[in-house]
Amino acid sequence: MTVLKKLNLLDKNFGASNGSDFWSTSSTDGEIVSYNPANGEEIARVYNGSMQDYERLVQEAEKTFWTWRQIPAPKRGEMIHALGEALRENKEALGTLVSQEVGKSKQEGLGEVQEMIDMADFAVGQSRMLYGCTMPSERPEHRLFEQWHPLGVTAVITAFNFPVAVWAWNAFLAAICGNPVIWKPSPKAPLSALAVQWLCNQVQKEFGFSGVFSLFITDKVEIVKNMAADRRIPLVSFTGSTQVGREVNEWVAKRLGRSLLELSGNNAIIVDESANLKLAVPAIVFGAVGTSGQRCTSTRRLIIHESIYAKLVKALTKAYSKVSIGDPLDPKNLMGPLIDKVAVEHFVKAIEKIKKAGGKILFGGEVLDQPGYYVQPTLVEADNNWEIVQQETFAPILYLFSYKTIEEAIAIQNHSNFGLSSALFTNRIQDAELFISPTGSDCGIANINIGTSGAEIGGAFGGEKATGGGREAGSDSWKAYMRRQTNTINWGKSLPLAQGIVFDLGEV
């Protein structure tokens, strides 16, 4: 609430903004209510964006593209730098709002805003490094090279669990590449998005632009489908479940557009017999209970060498008993609530399926009888082949298995429809190298002696298989937001053809 007061956003029912003085107040499509999952109470309401609002935003973004793409990339980076400074100035307030609206701990809320700041810094540097390459031509007096051009209007659809950071991963890179961005946030976290857009508007106005960053809030599936099917939007970045991601991919693919997908995960940690448990235990616990198990990178499976299985389970049970659960704004609490009542219902159904399959609950498994949407972090002895284990349950449930050989452990790890994040705790260089080799983890992220959760800006983020194959945030992921162009320049006075082809017309 603090940031809403600070930015004078209380009692305003905005549904969309195009980055200028335009804030839609159309109430024709109803309202979205933002609830505090810590107590179930209403925080504020916003109007649903209408199709008229959407059309206005797209037209403005298209118009902006014609001018924004002509601004030199380092100059575009200057605006992102200013936005990063605005985030620094408002980190405490925005982090508090994120924590309040989605229920993650205050430290995680602040960490998410820091990710945005780090992403702004990264994008500013990247704005001077949108490199092409020059290749030797087989033809004399020819120059052969590649360059990258802005792609066009980019739609970014984000999930509730990272209500602001994932937008920044996409939006800052898209913007320095020359593309306007239309943001469709989760309807479960509209206020965090609204606050960020307000900051964007102030910075855009300072630089004399509008429409580089736009916001469109809706819970109407048909409007989102329309966005995915819109030929004026060459790239749609979607973060969310694999189930919805498949639909988005189909809608975009039907018009031969581009999708950047970051979807579900069923992430595993392997702990071998040489592992340092003082490193492993806190990493496992944070990976499993951080954001109440509602991260795409949350640790959901734990594969333990049989020789240390009993020891590690005992240590984890003790550690779980120390996890304080409650108001995420209270710094003494390590775990907050699930996002809403539906999430609690999914947790309960998962526990029922676990018991029916024969799983042994070692810790937790209960819904807490108090206001808000709180559950216990849960440890379960299970079988990796069970259907419930092979699903992504967005809740703090950790499945435990044992293994004999590292090859068996990697096979268990890779036996999943998803391929996002993975980790191995070991002091053996042979096991570590095997794990990150072509025959090791099949995930987009493979870590040694750190957990599955908590990626840094700079490394490309994303996964394989049903995780979608997209990459965001680092390395050369900027290329997803641009179009590649190959150029050949003949600066000679003859016309030799490639591959030695002779095409002689004689005198002309």
C-alpha cells in the first residue's frame, strides 16, 4: 500500500496505460480485485481493460515503433538507465507492495525489485553490444556480413509469482533493441504492474516518448487470445503454465509469429555421498519453500544417495520445523501464504493423491487454520513414476527418492516432461562434470553446489522440453527481440556468382 500512496495511485481504477497521460477508466468490462493472500482481505480494485483500450495501445505502440527504432541503441539505453534509477529510489516501497500482493517474503519482494534494477544495468550495457558479424566471402571484392534490426511491437504476458521481475527481463532488452512493449500482467497482481507502469510513464515523459512501455490489465481470455493472434505483434513472450503456454504457442504459430515461452518446471536436486550438507540443506529448503513453492524453479524432487538418505532426511525434518510461517511483511517469517484459495485447493488435492498412491508424509501436509492461504511445507517419500510426482504442483511439496549410482540419479532427474532447472551437490569433480556434460542433466539450467532457484541476471534463463525452450535475461537472449539480416555488398566491377556458377548472357 505504501507505494500506492507514494505514487498517488490510491482510489484510482486504471485498466490500461500507453505510457503518456492516458489512463483508461472504462468500467464496461468490470473490475479486478487484488487480495492480500496473507489475510484474504481486499487491497484495491482496477478496471478490466477493454478491447477499445487494447486497440488504442497497439496503435500507439505501432506509431512509437517508427520513431523508437531510429533512436541509436545507446540512446535507448539511457532511458532504461533512468528507469533503473527510478526503481532504485522506489525499491523499498515497490518491494513491499510485491510482498503484500503476492505473499512472498519481504526479502524476496525486495530481491525481485533488485532483479529489475540489475536487468536495467545489464540492458544498458547490452545497448552498446548488439553485435553482428562479418564473414569472408568466397567471391572477390565482396563483403558478407550480418546485422540485427528491431523486430516490432512485443507483448509480454507475465505470471503472478514474479509480478514485476519477469516483465523487466523481457521489456528492458526489447526496448534497447528498438521495440515498444505491451505488458499484460497476471490479474492476480495488477497493483504491482500498475505501480511499475507509473514509474515508466514518468521516465518516458522525461525523455519525450510515449508508448515504449504500455500496460494492459485484463482477466478476459478472449482478449489475451486476440493479443496472441494479432499480426501487428511479431513477438509474444509468455510466462506461465505449460498448459496455457501450449495454447498461446498455437495462437501465435497460426499466424507464423514468434513465441518466447518460459513455462512449468519439475526441478530436482541430486545429493551424492560426498556432498557438503551444510551447503545442501539450506539450498534445498529455500528452493522448496521460497515463495511458498510457487516458483517455476522451485525444488520439487530430491534425489539422495542411499548411504546418506537417513541422515539428510533427519536434517531436513529438523530444518523444516524451523521454517516460520506467517505475514510475509514480518521479517521473522521465512514462508508466506499461497496466492489464493484455489492454490490451497490444489495443495489439498495433491496431498490426497499422494496418500492414495502410497506416499509417506514425513513432515507437513496440512492447511493452517488461520486467516489467509497458509499451508505447511511438506516432505514426502514417493516414487518418481507416480503421476502426481510428474506434475507441477505450485505449492511447497518436496518429493524424496534414493539412488545407488550417479547415472541412476541423473536418469531419475531427467525422467520428467519438464526441463527447467536442476542441481547437484557433490565434492567429486567426476560427478560434477558428468552432470553438466551432454549425457548429464537435460535442463536449461544445471547447477553445482547451489540450488535450483535464484538465477542471476547475465545468464540466459529458461528450459527445455515442456518448459518451452525460451531464453530470457542474459547471454545473447537479446536476439529473440530482433530480426537477423544477412548483407552482401559487391564493391567490384564484375558479377561473380556463388558456388562458381557461370551465367553468361554475352554482350548486353
